[in-house]
Amino acid sequence: MKKPIAMRLWAAVAVTLLPVLPALAAHEKQPAQLAQELEFVEFTMESGTPDKETEQAGYLVLDVATGEVLSVSVRDYLIGAVAAEMPASFAPEALKAQAVAAHTYAQRLVLLAQGTADASLKGAHFSNDSSRFQAFYTDAQMQEVFGEQYAEVHKKIAAAVDAVSAELLLYDAQPIVAAFHAMSSGKTESAAHVWGEHLPYLVAVDSSTDCDAPLFEQTADFSAQEVQTMLSQEREDLWLGNAPENWLVIAETSDSGTVLRLNAGNAFFTGQEIRRIFSLRSAAFTVDYADGKFTFTTKGYGHNVGMSQYGANAMANAGSTYRDILAHYYPQAVLGMETQP
């Protein structure tokens, strides 16, 4: 059965912490020009109002380590989410952009969950399992992770969160799918190419500063036997032939470098499938065969959709505000000030 778009997209968005060629309405505009168009609007929760417990506590988060459902204020949740998702060393404006994306992510999930129940969450809105949802540190976990730097890190992230805590990214008056990833391939990817659904605010935009990010280009080697075994586990009727040099042929890529189709013998795979099978850093890759082994060379890290975190930091260091950053990576979205009806 085809999963609803909302569930498929949000399951894929979790960052390592979680992606055509659409016409880009604002593609040729500079970030500063886009920021002028990113007007504030008033947002009322038209598609459902969180229950009273949510309004008072913020969010209910299942801590997968303890099995306990935590009642966390919006402020504390955003501090913990930003701390878990973005390096604390990043510039304040990048941290603000991350805080808005994190808030939008959480609020969208709360609204989507109205009238539904996921027994595995034990009544929580979401968990801190980064393979399913946005990552999140409790205050105790932040202290453990950052040690002697905890006070400084908490102060810096809290300041960023406090500056934007009422803001959400909206499209058609509803929270967007605020996808983000560590670093792009040099250009972000459209949701249509990664998740099969077109969203006007998740389209390819330039992020060429990512090419200077640490570990931007990486390689992963596999023997011919490993490749045959791993692919055969995915396709029982796979036949590759006797010439390994012809086993893997990239047939189609997007403008962002994402592999859309890879031919493997009598079968084909998407780049996302190959990324999962071989645990690659991204689906923007090339593959070569020599001396009995296959070498995948990847660019970037993550699903490549929405905001690049390293790209956001580069923009911030160059003088861009969080509004510039959000306007660049989420074209056609607007910033909303959250209000209750």
C-alpha cells in the first residue's frame, strides 16, 4: 500500500540527523531579495488544535533510552533539538534557522497526529529516535554530551531559540515539511526526486559553499562479492553476469547530482536504494570498478532536500540573517507568527 505523503515525508526527514527538474520561481534571485519577500503572517492552527496538555507542556516526547514519556516545554524541546541536530559551533543566525525548522517540524507532526494514535509512542507526539524523528537531547543529556562546555553551549543555543521561538515556516497557512540535512552535493535536491512528491518549497537551490565543508567528498569500497551479495538480498532474481566492470551503470542523474537510476544486470535501482543498501553518505555518487573492487565516491551528507546545515552556516558567516537562510532554502514558504485561535 502506498503510504500517505505526510507519513512518508516525515519518516524520511529525520536527520543524521533526513529530498527533477522543477521550474524554480525564485531560482535566480539572491538571498537578500528573497528575504524581502519572506513576510510574516499570522498563523492559526486551522487543521486542529493541540490538546490542553500539549498547550501547557509543549510536547510529549518518548525517550527511547528509558521508555519514559517526557513532558517538555516548547523552549526546552527546541534547545534540545537544535543541540542534537546542529553543531553548537555554528553561527547564531544558522542556529536560529535551525530552531525555526525544528519548531516547524515538531508542530507539523503534532497537527498530523490529531485523531490518530501510534501505539509505539505510548501517547507521545514523537520520540527522540533519530532514525524516525528529529533528534533531541534532554538537559541531562546535553550536560553529558557537552561536559564543561554545557553552560556556554546552552546559553548560545537558548539565545538563538528565544529569538525565533514563535516562528514557523508555512505554506498555504500550514507548517511545511521542514526538511534539512548536513550538507548538499553543491546544490540541494527536490522532494520529487527523493520522495516522489513535488513540494514547491522543497526544490533544488544553489548551495555551492558546501563543497568546502569537511568530508564533503568521501569514498566507500566494496569487493565484487560484497556487491553481488548485497544486491542479491534486495532482488532475488538478480543476474549480474560474469563481467563485474559492467555490473553497475549509472543511467540517470538529476541536475543536483543525485543518482535517479542505476542499472545492475537485469535490474535497476534508484540512488536512494543504493545509498541505503551500501550505507552511503548520500545518493549523489559515482561508482568505479578496478582491481576487484567497486569504489563509490559520494558528495555531501544526507538526503539533500531543504536546508543544508553547512550551507546555512556559510551564509550566516557571510552576513546573511536567518530569514535570508530560510528564504533561500525554502522558496515560496513564509514565516508565520504562531497564535492560538
